[in-house]
Amino acid sequence: MTTQSSTRTDATGHLELTPEGADLVLVRTFRAPVEDVWASITESERLGRWYGTWEGEGREGGTVSFTWTAEDGQPVVATTIERCDPPHVLRVQMASGEGTWDLEARLATRGDLTELTFVHHRADLEDVADVGPGWEFYLDRLEASRSGGAMPDFDPIHAVLGPVYGLLTPS
């Protein structure tokens, strides 16, 4: 795969304080109908172009076997679909090495644009310097997969944005 020559220098994420903890929130905007962006984040083949593929019960309450296609060794993790409200809300519980990640994608139409709000609920503040750049990397990959652009390289993104995310405080 080709990698991008330029590296993102701005963090698109911020931390929001909730009664349950701090949520890491990242927002991206696409010039595309909401249904098309929804397909990019839910259809296994399209999702596999930038993030990973899944097999299993692709329905609310179902569990899928998710394969990370952009990670070394392509790990497979159990993922439960907590909420699926096409084409606006997808919330999953994804197994991780340290427990379970509570992830949500919300899509909204803004004129001829679709806004994607990605939320990592109850983010571990000690890990946000790594997790934040990781989600930037994946959302950059989503943008590249939709535009036909070059895929980004994680290391430069992490090197630039890790310190930025490490300084974030919930508001």
C-alpha cells in the first residue's frame, strides 16, 4: 500500500467529561450522502479497505468476529453490536488487550455533507496519547479509502499527535 507523504499536524479530537468518565471525540466531514458514509463504516468489504472486516451476526445485539486489517498480525477480536440505527448510529463493544472498548459512530447530514462523530467512550486517560493518534490514523485511512488517496503511515501521525493528545484534559 502507498502511504501519504504528509502527516496530519492537527488533532481533530477532544475529551468530553461525562458522568461515566472521559469520552474521546473525533469529528470528520465528508462530501457524500449519509447512506454512503454509513456503508463505509458498516459493510465488511468497504470497512476492510481502511479498518477491518467482520463476520457474524451483523445486527443489533449480535456479535461479530472483527479482523483488524491494518494491524500487524491482523488480530481478530469479538465485537458486540450494542446499537445499530442505520444510517445514523452504530455503537459497539470491542474486545481489546486491556478489556473492552465502547465505540460509537454518529452520522448527521449537514446540507450536502455528512458529519461523522466518532466517540471512544470512557477512554483511559493514561492511554489517550496512543489511542488518540490511533483513531486519527484510522479516520485518515477512512478518508483515503473514500477518496482513492494514499494510505497514511501510523508512525509519523503518532510522533506528531501523541504529545498533543497527551496534554488533552476533559472539558
